[in-house]
Amino acid sequence: MTDFSDRQRGEEAKYAFDEENAFKIAARAARLTGEWAARLMGLTAEEADAYKKSVVQADFEEAGQEDVIRKLLGDLTQAGCDQDEAAIRAKLEECTVEARRQFMTDQG
């Protein structure tokens, strides 16, 4: 029975590790996308820092990326930036790939 219990604990630890890494990657992707949006809106460095944090916070509202997309779309539209939902989704995907790359580099 010990082998099964050990294997189960190992699987649980791996799942928790994978979930934590996915969370870190998603937060980094939200921050990178917020940085992109801040540049489009012409925010100052200080405003951009606050904005990036607000985009990461928006990601906590619900599972998935819809909350981030909704925030970015609303903010960019209000700022008069010509970005549609498809462009925001594409940028978020691009930033997710970059966030994963950065995360793997940091871990290596």
C-alpha cells in the first residue's frame, strides 16, 4: 500500500506544481499584455505600472482569460485605440507564448 500512497502523493505534488506554474505564466502574460495596452494608450511609466497591475488583478475575476480580454477591450475602446477583440486575443496569445518562454528561461 505504501507504493500507491507514495505515487498518489507524488501525483498530487506534481499537479500542485503544474497549477502554480500555470498561474505564474498567466499572470506574466496578463502583465505583458497590459504593458502593450499601456503603450497603445500612451500612459506614462507610472500609469503603465499601475495599469499592468490592474490587468493582472482583472485575471482573478473568473477562470480563463475572458476577464482580461473584457478589461483590455473596454479600456482600449475608451482610450480611442483602434483594437478589436480579435486583435486583443491574438496579442494575449502572443504574450502567453512569451510569458511561457520567459518562465522557462527563469527556471533553467
